[in-house]
Amino acid sequence: MKLNLTKPICFFDLETTGISITADRIVEIAILKVHPNGKEESTRWLVNPEMPIPKEVTAIHGITDADVADAPIFKELAKEIHAIIKDSDLGGFNSNRFDIPLLAEEMLRADIDFDMKNRVSVDVQTIFHKMEQRTLGAAYKFYCNETLEGAHTAEADTKATYQVLKAQIAKYDELENDTKFLAEFSSRKKFADFAGFISYNKQNEECFAFGKHKGELVTDVLDSEPGYFGWLLNADFPLYTKKVLTAIKLRAFNNKI
């Protein structure tokens, strides 16, 4: 089956030093770029995370400190990676909740502006969980009738994710072969940031999704409690969340002028 695309889509997978979006770093990234004409381009990089890889994490993906000792740091790869994905929608397995937020953090740390304004994201894991409630290995076996060799390597997981999505579209009549439909279907609650700290209400207004101001409008809180904004910027929140908060505050300021 060929995906019905109006623009390229980049399926990607990250192997990292851990599961913290703010504290952990990428050690491997693989991208499979699929063009509307069906052309496929696959690229993989090892990345020096500039921090030790915990032994328990190495036990999962098999990448050691020695493997990445001579690899470039992410900042050295950022422009090349951004050039590949900047014109594309994004796809992955659990990508909406982890891979995209962490990639955004790495891009922002490398001084490259990253957002999802002109693209959509298709999370194959969400589609799978809504339909079958399994893991990537099980999904690959279920949809493609093959055993996933090399699980927890970014390249193998990326290729498997792409194959699973095509098989999902072929299997379920209710799934449209359209990236915008798939992005909406694979999304969960709508958030303004990647990490889920700022959500939208029914009026499409930004609200805090955590803490003492949960459910309150961001603009109202920042207006009534100016010091809260400073606390948020200095606290351990993702850079992208801070970027969104700053944009909301600037927009509110401009509306008052």
C-alpha cells in the first residue's frame, strides 16, 4: 500500500539516555522520509549525549558510552536533521508524548526554532492502542505477520512503525489514507505545548493543565499573578513549554496596546 500524501512525512525514532524530556538526551536518531511519490530516504545518526548513558538504559537499546564517544553532539547535527524534516509531517510510535517533545528540546537547545504550526503528527502507537492495545513488536507481528528483529534500535523501530501504519490503513476501513485524518485520530487531548502542561478548553483558549491553576486561563493567571510567569521560566519545564508561555504573554500584551 502507498500512503496518500500531500507533503512528505518523516517517520522517526529516538534512543535516549532516559525518559525525561528536560533532563535526558538523544543517543541515536533514525529518520525515514517518505515522499508523496512513494520515494523513501532513510538516515541514521549516533549522537554523543554529553552525559553518561545509564547501564539500565544501555540494557534496553544496546548503545554504550563507548559507542557514542566519537559521535557528533546533537548541536552539530541539528541543522542537517532540521533540513530533512522542516517540510514534512512527522510520524512515530509514541512520538506525540515523547519523541517529538524531546526532539523539540534538543532543537531549541541548538538554537533552532521548532514548532508544529504547519505540520501534523501521526502517532502509530495511539492508533494501535485504540484498535488493539499492544506494543510495537506485537503490532508488527499482528499487522505485518513478521517478527521484529532488532527491536529497540532506532532504525529497526522506525521502519517497523512505517510498515505498521500502512498495514493499519489497509486493515481498518474507518482509517482514511490521509495524514491530517491520521494525525487527528492518533492525537489525545489537544495541547498547546508538546509536554501537556498547557491545554485548550472548548473555546480553544489556552489553560494550565497542572498545579494550583489547573483549568484556569493562562492569560488570566499571568495577569493576576505576574510572578508566576517568572517562576515558570526558571523552573524545570521544557523549553518548548516556556516558548509557548512567552508567546501567550506577548500576545496578551500586544492585545492590550
